Amino acid sequence: MTALAEGVAGAGSVEPAAPARTGGRRGGAWRMVVLVVLGLYFAVPIASSLWFTVRDRGSGGLTAEHYAAIPGAPGFAEAFGRSLALGVLTVVLALLLMVPTVVLVELRLPRLRTAVELLTLMPLVIPPIALVVGVRSVLSWAPDHFYGTPVADAMFALQEPTLPWILVLVYVVLVLPFVYRALDAGVRNSGLRTLTEAARSLGASWPRVLVSVVLPLLRTSVLNASFLTLALVLGEYTVASILGFETFPTWIVQVAGSQPQLSVAVSVLSLLVTWALLLLISALDRRRRTEESS
Amino acid sequence: MVLLLPIGVLAVEAFRATDPTTFEESWSTDSLAAVTEGASARAYVGSLQLSAITAVLGTVLGLALAVAVLRAERGRLLRRLVLTASGVLANFGGIPLAFAFIATIGSNAGVVTGLLTNTLGLGLGGFSLYSMAGLALVYLYFLIPLMVLTITPALEALRPQWREASDNLGASAWQYWRYVGGPVLLPPVLGAMMLLFASAFAAYATAKALVGSTLPLVTLQIADALSSNVVVGSENLGTALALGMVVVVGLVMAFYAWVQRRTQRWLA
């Protein structure tokens, strides 16, 4: 399962080692063709979207009005705020769940590693739409089987439209693979085991080890996992739309019908924000690397 | 629990049926039978075709890009750029991607469409973004970066010593790839292809934003079945369709696990 897992963590978590072979041999032509064709393929849609949003249809000049209109667009503040709140809650809950798990597996229960790895990969394998159909069926039990009991009340509370906690629960499951990979990479690269053993043999208590050794070591990977989670939650459409909640992506789709340029402007902006977040991750990662090697 | 309960329920609900007149529920395999014929069957065929084609294309193009980048002479900067961009773009599925493509080659407002039609007088030559071919073009936008991310570690694990050894023994480049590099890379490449397939198969947001529900795709059918309040029992059809998806992906992943066991031997 390593290749799959590397792919998951690939989004800026760990920079791979130096290439096995750098020097170019024969046949540079096909390489150039591949790079140019694919470079165009990836650049053209982004460039076109930018052009689409800054072009003034009336005068033919440039305009930033569609970007300026985003903050004031009806429903934007509400939908974006809700998605952001969902994202933060998901980050907190996922970290509370996974940090102790990863540390425990590394230090005390290495035998469980394979099981945890498999379990955290499950959400990647199961299509989100299949998962959400199941969630919907479970939620429909509330009026059918549990009506008038505390269970039903709890289930209704989960579906409060202003802040749907059920989305947080589903998102925690969906981001599990990414969070686990990021944290696991951090734990493995930092030599956590050696350092905790050193701290223990110097007489530090377990709580002391956790606070002064484990947490500082995991700082970068925790940040890493948080940014990835946030980016994923802000872009998640399937679950929210099937369960019928309004979040940032469902709002974009709604707006697209009447104001296509606004919706593309928001899309471009969300891509740029994601890009910035992930670049930040890789910059943090490199800084830590240079600190370690110096 | 949030993970296992819904899937368990899915497996049970798919075998339930709601009687159209009395609204009483009973055990039945009708929904599952319905999945294997008519519109549902067409949706499965459509989804499987689209996923298979995009997975193969994504694998080939992604592999070419990864090899080209890893062996580039001005390697460092280009490498880092492509890998970081891949990290971003592989997660750039969904709604924003669909809108970026509508702005590019959408049928009436697209920038490239306008360029081709008005300036060059060519038109799109029968190509439509809102068709299977259009979807494939859009899916590749996140599948190729996913392939680059997945396969780069395997490419880096190809030891230079192997190439040197085969060179010293007088092998040609073709012989190296045929007897050394190719066989070592085959399992991870196949594995990555499975991952691409599963990822294209599960895609919903992009397709929804692009084509609504006009194309036969399983994910779109499920959403349709769930949102229809008119047809009694469509809820059960939705669960049956979803269960079918889990089964398909399960089969693909079983194959993936088998392939991976063969990989571990060389790329430890």
C-alpha cells in the first residue's frame, strides 16, 4: 500500500530525496515535447479562467469588478463562514483523534500499525457518494424508529442547518488518510522513539515527555495536516450537496447560473488560496529540514 | 463508527423494497436486480468506460511527465515546481475545476472557444465539453498530477547501480527497460492506475457541475435517485447503486493489494 499512501501524503508533506539520476542522456526532444504539451494543458485553463474574469465585456478592457464583488455577494459571507467553521472543527476533531493514535502506535503499540494504516486508507477507497448514501439512511432512522427518544433528538441536533455537525463527522472520516499520512511521516522522520527513550532514561515523566518532546516534534506535521484538511473541507461538494446543506462549494454552484463570471472568479481565488497554503507547507518543511541538517 | 455504520447500513438497505401502494417495507432483491438493467446498467457501463479510459491515459501521460521531470538537466527547480503543482492540482477536483474548464472551452462563453471560432474561424470541430470526451479531458486535469505524485517515489527507487550494471554488461537502453526497469516498475504503475481508476470512478462534483445529470454515470444516477421524491422506492435504488460502487471499488482494491505485494520485494 506504500505507493497509494505516498500519493496521499504527496501534497506537500515530505519532499522526496534527491533524484537517482540527474544528468541527461540522449533523447531530450521527447522530454521537451512532453513538458511543453502538458505545461500548456495545465496552464491554459487557469490562464483562461483569469482572462474570463478580468475581461470587461462592454468596453473590452480589463476590470477587477468580479473579484471586488465577491465579499458582498449575497450568501457568500454566510456560506464561506460556515465552511470555514466546519473546516476548523474538522481540523480540531481529526487532530484530537489522530495525534494520540499515531504517537501511541509509534511508541507503545507498533503491532497495530498495519491495522491503523488499513483503517485510515478505507475512506480513500470508498467513494464519498456511497458513504454519504449510507449516512443518509442512518439519519432517516431518527423519524422512523427513534422518534421521541433522546437518540432522535441527538440526530436532529447533528443536522442543524446553521452548523451541521454531521458534516464535521463525515469530513473527519474523509480526511483521515491525509491526516494520518502527514502525522506518520512527521513521527518517522523525527526519530520520535529515540528522543522519547532518551528523555525517559534521563528521568522525565510521561506527561513531561509529551509536552516537551512529542508535541514540539510534531509541530510541522500538525500544521501540514491542518492545512490539507482545511483545503479539502473548503472544497468539498459531494457530501454537503447530497445531505442538502449549504456550504461554500454548493453556493458557488448556485451562483454560477446567474453570475458565471463571479463563480469563476471565486474558483480562481480558491485555487490560489489552496496553492498558497500548500506552498507554505512545503516551505515550512524545507526550513525544518535545513534546521535539522545544520 | 461513522465509517462502518453507513456502509453496513448500505449493505442492508440495498435489499429492502418499499411497496408502492402500502408503503410497507420488505426484504427484496428487486433494487439489486434493477441495478443490472436499463438506465442503471448503462450508467455503470458509462462510468466504467470513462474511468478506464481516463485511468489509462492519465497513467501514460503522468508517467511520461514524471520521467521527463526527474531526468531533466535543469532538474532541481523544475522538479520542485512540478511536484508542488502536482500536490495542488491532484486535490483540485470538484467545482472550481469544472468552472475553470467552462471558462476555457465552454460552448458559448469559453475563452479558447472564442479564440478558435472568432479569430481563427475553426470552431471546436464537434468537440463538446459536456460529453464523455469533455469529462475525460477535465478528469485528466487532476488524474495526471495524481499519477506524478504516486509514481515519483517508485521512479526514484530505481537504483542507478542497476543501470550501470546493465550498461557494463553491454545491454542497450531498450534491453535495460525491457528486462530490468520495466519489470520493477510494472507493479507500482499498475497500482497507480488502479488508484486513478477508483478516483475517476468516484468523482461526482466535477461531473455534476459540468453536465448536470445528462450523461449516464453512476454517481449522477445515485444523486438523481436520492433527490427524486416522486418515484417510490428510488431511495432503495440509490442504496443499491451505491453498494454496487463499493463492490466495484473493492474488487479494484483487492487487485491493487495483490499487485502491491509483488512490489514490496524490490522497492523496499
